[in-house]
Amino acid sequence: MKKFLLLLLSSLSIPLIQCGTTSQFKNFITTDKDKLMDGRKELRFVSYDIPNLHYIEDYFPFKASSPWRLPTEFEIRDGLRAIKMDGGKVVRIYTLPVRRKGESKHIIRYIEGPGKFNEKAFRSLDKVLQIANEEGIRLIIPFVDNWWWWGGRAEYAAFRGKTADDFWTDPQLISDFEKTIKFVLNRKNIYSGVLYKDDKAVLGWETGNELQAPLSWQDTIAAFIKSIDHNHLVLEGTHAHVLTEKEVDNPNFDVLSTHCYSPINTAVQDILKNRELTKGKKPYFVGEFGYSNPKDVRTIVDTVIDNDVSGIMIWSMRFHARSGGFYQHGERYAGSYRFPGFPSGNYYHEEDVMNFMRRSAYRIDGLPEPLLPIPEAPKLLRLKDVYDISWQGSTGAQYYSIQRKTSGQDDWQIIADSVSDADAVFRPLFDDTTAALGDSYFYRVIAKNSSGSSEPSNEVGPVKVNYKKLVDELADSTKFFKMSDSLRFIGNQDLFKAKEDNSRLEGSKDAYIIYQVPSAIDSIRVELFLTNSQCGLDFFASDSLNNLQQVAAKIETFPPYKNFYGFYTPAIYTCNEFPPDSRYLKIKFNDTSQLSRVEIIYSKVEKPDPDIVTVQ
């Protein structure tokens, strides 16, 4: 009987949801004149763009050669749950990445060539749609980028040896692009069994991102989408700030949107013009905006809410990373917002902006802002040693309590009670400097926010302390014994070039710092960004400042793949041979470069017992 029912459903072309996959949606989103409708209820939203929900552009471990990777289920769910907790209902992702001529084949892209698609990549988008259904968040998905960042129209054209502008008019290039659209709309999600064109989590398809395209091209592509997908709305992906009557009157465009990065007074006037032009005809919303001044953010969001614009999304939200902390993306014009907002982001007013956006997400529906949900338990990751403690963060957590117990004992001790996971980027989130040499410990973590505390995480241990380690992230000079002039601490300058490292020390030729540790140095590891040349550092050590001797350190560089971003070259120096009883380490700059992290291991046990690390 079961087999018969499956065959019957298949013959009726009814999409099957796999066991365990559920959707919170009953309706496709439709329009009623200038309103977006979810059944009989109007849909309005204040939310965020999450460009990397399906494709990570900010993978910045120190040794990584490429910033690109695919997200995990944990990361996708964290991003969508953050939107849900923030009161958002809609998310706009970025476009489908296209292979660039001459780039490393190790870089994964969605579009490999005309009609050639990367299955592994598209499974990430499958997972995004599955989780969006489960969490109750609608998606806006643009097809192609006007720009080259992820690969766009120029890359489609390059497959055929043609120019970026040929993309708008060349029949072959239009046909190539339509192959992508057809593939996407007819794709069956491997997790849910639902065709993309039948998936209610999709609010609509956008022709592209900020396209400087002729209206004729936009019309052709919109009509092609509609010829395949009869369920979803089609959005015009224009780069224009002000709409035209031709766009409003075009039956192939169901919804219109613009992006706002102009001076605030101009942006407000543009929104009001667009609202007046579309009133009673088509829904209109602001698909992107970004301002560094919270007053401007309030002005533009209030304009949208008070003038019955359908919605607005700020650029952009970043979610937790699988290895701990958050992905971050340095922007010159907008924030890299991490829910629910953290002091480390206050140089772009993260907490103020995110608190306002959350209030506004409920105000647009006439609702009061609720309390934050109590966070779920975080997941403590495997420990290398007591100086390398990280965890997968809890959505909505503001800080964490780190707890420790000595092996063989039952009582947990709080060793830190207000630790943020939003400060370090691809670094250990906590190092236990109070751990006693020779002892073994278990660890666990509790997430906290203004509403309460989570259940404890899993326990990890026992971890034996076989050495002491000085770790300096170069946020300030507190760990230096001595330093020269002409040194400069760098916070948020050139973040993208420096792997989002927001605490670096820049030195020029002959500048130096000196560290002192209580007992003999065993080894060092020093991370550095080479900004001008391959001339980096010299190292000196001794038991006294009066007879420092140069030591030979090994350097290894990790040049980035060929790119257009101007990334600095990361380098790592290591050394494990020092003069007897060396307690002083001098690091001297040979040219302008930026120190990123210093680790000094000392008091090492001669024959340590092997660490035993278990996850319970």
C-alpha cells in the first residue's frame, strides 16, 4: 500500500517532503495592488540582507588561501534564526557565484560554465531552502550580479570570449543565462524533494543585483522566469535609485525595489518618489541600505514604515561560524551586523542599530518588541589545550560564562563570566591563563543574554596542562615588557585585507617589542601580515636584556590565491631553539608590516603525559 501511494503521488506531481522536513508556510506570497500578501494578511517587513547565507565570502583563518567556502547546516540555521529572533520575516541573499577565468580551481562556484553547475554548491542552497521552511523565513533570490565580486555578467560573457555589455544583447549569452534560470527553477531539493519553483519559502526571484541593464533585457528575463514558474513573484533587479512608469506598468515585474546608499536626504526623497509612483499599483520595498550614522538609519526606516512601503532590509547580517565566533566583513559604508549586537561592533554602532531594527521589525506590524528568547546551549568544540577554547555560539547570546572543574572533582568553578564570541575572528575565543601546570581540567560553557542563561554546553576534558603559554592578540601594550617608538596599534583599518583581524600592531624598520616570561622559553609562534615586502622580522632572546642573541626563526608564507581584493600575505614565524634560560624575547621589524598574534610557550614539562580530550 505504501509503495502504491508513493507512485500515485508521484504521478500527480505532488511534491514530497522528506521525513523530518516541515514547512511553516501555507501560502505563496502574492500581490494585491501595492501590497504583498500572505494569504489574506499583508506582509510587511524590516529585516537584513544575508549575502553569504548560501556561499561564504569571509573564510579567513590565517593560513587559508581563499575566502570562499560553503556554509554548514549550523551556520545557515543560525543566520535564519537570528532573523526570526530579530522579528524579520524576509531575507535577501546574494547572487549565484560564477567561475572567473584564470582563478584557482580550488575556489568553489555555483556556475562553472554555460549549462554547467556545481552540484555540491547547489546542495548548500537546497539546505538554505529546507531550513527557511522550517524556521519560517521567506527568501528573495537574485540570479546574477552586475559586479565582478562573486562573478556576474562579465564572467558569463567571458565563457564565450565576449564583453560584459554583450550580456544584455547577445542571443548566445542570453540563452546561456536562461539555462541557469531553467536549471534553478526546475531543481529538486535533495533534502525536501520539492522543486524550487514549488517552494513556498521563496518570496520571489530577482533578475539580478543592481543590474545596469536595458529594460528590454529585464523584460525578456522576467518573462522567461514566469514561463517556467507560475507560483512566485518576479522582481526587477535594477541599479536605478528612482523607478520609472515603464517599470511600474510592465506586467512581467510583480514587485519593485531599489537600493539606498545616497546621502540620507536624497535617499528619503527617492523612496517617497518611488512610493508615490507605485501607490495602488505594485508593491515597493528597499532591498538594501547602509549608513554609519544611527540617526540616518532611524530616518530611512521610519520613512518606510510611516509611508506604507512594503519593507526594508539593511546591509548586512553575518552569522556564527562553525569553528567559533562570527563571520565578519569589513565594509566602508555599512556594518557587518552580528545578532543581537556587541560592543566590539560599536565603531559602526552595532548595538544601537540592531536594537532599533528589532523594535522596528515589530513596529511595522503594530506590535510591541518582545524579550529576547533565552539562548540554547552552545556546543563546546574539541580543545587543543587550555589556551585554545572555542565553541559554536548560541543564536541571540550576548556573552558566555566559562566553567572549569579539576579532574576527579565534582564542583564547577566560574573562571570567566562575561566572555564575548564577537571579538576574535578565526581565533580561540578564550585562553585559560589561570590553569595550573600539571593539573587536568574539564570545561563547559553557558550562553547568556538579557532574558536568562542557557543550559550548560557539553563537557570537554580532561585536558592536562603541560606548559604555560603567553598569548598576545596585539590589542594593546599590556603584555609587553618594553617597546620602541613608531609603533601603531591598528583596529579597523583595512580589515578585509588583513583577514578581518581587528587588533594588529604595525611597525616600521627597526621598531621592536620585548616580552618577558617567568621561566625558560620553549618555542614561539608569531603571525604577521607582510604589507610591503617579504622582509619581516628578526628575533633575539636571552636570560637578560644585556646580552640578547639573535635566534634563527623559520618563516612560512601563505599567499592568497590570485584575487582582486589586495589581501596582505600572511606569514608565520616559528622557533624552538633558544639560548639557555631565555626569559626575554625581542621582536624587531625589518620593514613595515603588521603583527597579528604572538604565542610564547614556556615552563614546558620535559616528558608530558599525552593530553586526553573527550567530548561527553
